[in-house]
Amino acid sequence: MQQLGDLPATMRAVVCHGPEDYRLEECQVPNIGPGEVLLRVKSAGICASDLKCYQGAPLFWGDAHREGYCQAPVIPGHEFVGEVVALGEGAGEKYSLKPGDRAVSEQIVPCGSCRYCRRGQYWMCAVHDIYGFRQATFGAMAEYCRLPARALNYRVPDSIPPAHAAYVEPLACAIHAVRRGEIEFDHTVVIAGAGPLGLGMVAAARQKNPRLLIALDLDDNRLELARACGADLCLNPGKVDVIEAVRERTDGYGCDVYIEATGHPAAVEQGLHMICKLGTFVEFSVMREPVTTDWTIIGDTKELNIHGAHLSPHCYPIAIRMIEQGLLPMDRIVTHELPLERFQEGMELVADGTQSVKVTLAPCHSAI
């Protein structure tokens, strides 16, 4: 095993024990085996899904219709970057990593043996071990994080600041969602939601160069960020009738592609009325509650293409390159970097949504 200096026996980590029961604890530094990597975590983002798990959303904790996804107790955190401090046998060669490098890891560690993995559709792995939610893949809201042997790891250039590199995961998800939209040059594209993921979608969609790229959000400050990411037009649904505004700019037809990234059921209904016949609706969000809508719009009325978007297959290298090339205003997107012990404050900032855009934790650094 290759190792960067002596490692401590214990570390500080945030541990999820249940909804609204997250604690800062002293834990064992993970041991690694062949093919595994140990990171000293430099930055870990707080995702909207982390917040929903914290708040007790049924997807993570279960209800009468499904088993919960979260396996507590577990260390949360699936958006992260760290310094390689130890490499198990074969890991350095497999990932082209050496001690001292910075690395990120795709949020899912595929099992390699289920039907989806055998078909190369690893992001839909039936086991679905995602960092920060499952016992097999403890996350990175800790001073150290183990990357299992089946992890998908990538080196990050030193020129990218750690808090910006933690944004690789949400940006990669955004890129995949945009790919699912199958955007063409003559399309009008609407991105609903200008949070961290929606902003990444705007930046990714800009690279597709559609005829008109529109961002929607209830926060005018976030709309200004969306403009900086490449939106041609920014509309606030709280101030204007956005459905009518989009129709006016498309000769009454509506948008060709609508990507939902708000997590609010109203945005689904809005999109179904805004989109043109034969359009493509991309659903990305994890919803807090079920969505009820007129299903007839999808079939008999408009014959829509409904595409889901999950995780970020084959998108991490693209996301790393976009950040490295300065295609997003990262200093404005990453608004907070807090020390690990202020994780509760970080959750509250994400829940409030008006004082922050991207909130990160710096387990091994002081607050900035």
C-alpha cells in the first residue's frame, strides 16, 4: 500500500442516526484494502437530497409504499473532493493516482454484477450504493473517506480550488440531465430552477447553443447567476405569467425542452402546460411529496417525451473540464465554506435558500 505520511487512528465525522438526528462524532479512520483509495477530505457539498434526507423525506426513510433508502447510522456526503493519502494494491495504476493527488469519485459505486451493471448501465445499479446513504459507502462529511474498489475515481487539477471541485458532482448530474433533453440548435429550452443543479444545467445547455435558453426561478439573485451561466432570458414565476411569456416568444407553441430542477410539484404542472406538442420533458428532482397532474397532457394532448435523469454517467470528465475552463462563475456559485462542526448551520442555509447558493463543508480547514 502506498501512503502519504502517518495517518491518525480517529477522525471527526458527521453521523446520520435518523431524521434531524445528525451528530458530530469521533470515528475510526477507515482501513483500505486492495483497489481502494483513502482521501483526506478537502471539501464536501451539502446537496438538496442531503437536506431532504435530514428532514425525513419518504424516499430516504420509507412509508407505507416503499422501504427507505438511507441505512443509518451512516456518514453523509456524496459531493466531495479530497487529497489521496493512501492507495490499496493496484489502485494507483487503475485510477492513475498517486499520494498527494486530488481526486473525486462518482456518487455511485456500482456492484458490477446486476443486470444494469452487466449491460453497462452502471448508474442504475440495482444495489445502488451511493456515498453518504448506504452502509457500504460511507460519505465525505468527515476528515477521511474510503473509496471502495469498484468506485469510479478521477484526478482533479490542482488549479481548481477544493470548494469548486466539490461542485463536480452536481455539475455532472446537470450535464446528464441536459443530455437527456436531446437539445437541437433551433430549440427553445427552459430550465426550471436556478439552484446549484439548475445553474449547472444552464451552463451545460449553453454549450448546446439552442435558439433560446430560458431560466426560471423565484429568486432574482439566482436568476442573475443563471444569466452569468449563459441564460438568454430569466423569468420569475412570482412576478410574471411564465407560461404565457414562453408562448409569446415561441409563436404560441411553447418550449421544445423543459428541464425540471426545482423539486416542487407546481413546476411539473407548469412545465406540462408550457411545453410544445412532441416536446421533451426532463424530470430531475427528488420531490418532497407526490405530484398530481393531468396525465392526459402527456399522451393524447401533446404526445410528449418524458425523460428521467438520474446521476451522472460518463459526465465527470466533462464537468471537471468545464470548471477548469472557467465556464461557470464558481466564486458566485459557492457562497459558503463552513468547518465541519457547523454542519447544522449549513443544513439551515440550504433549507432557507435565500442566503446561499452552494454550501460546502471543509472538514480539514478553518471556515472561509
